[in-house]
Amino acid sequence: MITSYFSPKKTKTTKSSDSTSTSTSTTTPSRKRGSSQTEDDDNDSRQDSSKRTKKFASSSSSSLQSSSPSLCTEAVDLLSYLDADTGEEEVKTWKSALSRHTSTPGFASLAKFVASERSKNTIYPPASDTFSALNLTPLNKVKVVIVGQDPYHGPNQGHGLAFSVRKGVAIPPSLRNIYKELKNDPNVDFPSTGTMPTHGFLERWSKQGVILLNAVLTVKAHNANSHAKKGWENFTDEIIRILDKESKGLVFLLWGKPASKKTESIIQRGANGRHTIICTSHPSPLGASKTSSPFLGSKCFSRANDALRERGMEPIDWNVDGPIAVSSSSNDEEQC
């Protein structure tokens, strides 16, 4: 089901340190949801990332070499940061779902490019965070898809999730508008604490089934879009194809023309009602209030939750602080 789609005028693409995305609108008003505020310790996240690195960089590298001898060394090294185990038996992992694509010459070329870039330049995010969007949101848990452009290119900003920055880093303009839209949506309890978030760390969304996927997963420091057209777009296109194929129905929040264009085939298929496509302009200061479907005032977050409820899924608590409530819906156990 496509609830609101726009065709913005052709404009000159501008480079920005903010991730890019697009979105629509859908259904009925949502209930307000609250959460108690607790310390969401960033150190825990870094430790988790470190544990994943140690666990998979050692065991995954050797297993990849033995099971896929055709993979070049650079591809094996790059994929060592993609978790191979969800902890659940008989559940398709991102690594297994992507194995056909990652064994192609195109991915090998991408891996060699990334390895060469990391050997000569400062590249963001850190290698261990390259696949954070996938590692934090397993394939069978995805409920909402948000598409960005490329990682933030400043120090300590990007950590593998579109639009998200680490704690202690200034909240980027696009994310400030995202918070503004959440706060102004009467059907979303945001912020549940009464005060606006002081950070832009969105990992809490990822752990609830919101995949924050950039179209390009690496970038050279201080050089936006520097890793565009090197192979990442094909890789993330494959992720979207897998989501479309494996899921029973997802909510796509597409903010801006690049995000809607990337998921064009999904939008067409969405007309049969399997997916809910919510398109708006981009939340950046330049686009948040423009086009016939502006981001600000779209109520895209409550509409996404309405669509999830219609599917019998638990809605997303869009707060960025506080504990995550245990799902009460059996349908949330496996979405794909």
C-alpha cells in the first residue's frame, strides 16, 4: 500500500554530511507510548561492537575461507565484521542471505577498494561498525526500513546506522528535524521524559526492528559521497531485494528523492498492499518543509506504527532513551 508519494522537481543534488532518505504517509492515529528514561550507556555499545569484532573477525574469517575458497582475502576480511550467527537455529542470517552477492566479482572489487582506502586514508565508520545496520537488526526482525545516503564523514560521528551519531557528538540538523517531527506528532509520546534528547544515538530503534540502512556504507573523512559508485549501492540494493522477498510486509519510510528512487521497484510492488510505503521530503533543513509531501507535519512515525498494528506487529517506541519493552505479540517473533 502506497499512502503518499511525491515527485519532487528535478534539482541539483547537493552534497551533505547528513544521511539521505525518503518517506510517505499511511493510516490512523497511533496510541501514545511511553518509556522510562534510563542511562543508555554508550560504552555498552562500544563493548558490544568490540565483542562482535573479536568473535567474528577470528572465527568468521576462517570459516569463510574454508566454505568459500573463491572469496578474495579482502572480501573475507570485510565480511568478518558481518555477524554470521543470530543465536537462533534455522533462521536465515544476513550473511547467508547475501552469500550469493558477496561471492561476485563486483563485491570482490568493492572489498579491495575499501581495503585500499583504509590502508591510505581515514575511513568512516570504523571497520567494526561497517555492518552495524545489519548486525543490530537481524533479517527476521526487520519491521521498518529507513534509507539514508552515506555515513557522516566527521570524526566520531558515524557508527554504521543512517542518521545516527554517537553520544557526545552534536546532533546533526536532519536528526534535529526528525526529533522535531516526533515531538510535534500528537500520536507519538516523544520524548516520553518531557525533555528533548541530548544525543543522536539511534541504536534503540535498530534493536526494535528499524533497519537504518545507508545506500553506501563507508566514506573518506571530510569527503561526502567519496565512496559512491564503488559497489556499495549494488550491495544495499541486494539487501532491499532480500527484504522484499523474505518479508511478509514491511513499512518503508522514504525521505527524499534518492531514497524513493533506490526502492523504486519496492514502491511499485507495494501497490498490492504487502508493504506500506511512506514517502516525504528529506528531513534536512533545505527539504524538510518543501514539496507536496513535506517531512515536517507528515506524522510519518505514527503512521508507520498504525501500519504495524494493522499487521499485528508491535509498534515502535521512537524514544531514544529508556529500556525496550518486551514484545507481547507472537507475530513479532519472526517477520520474515
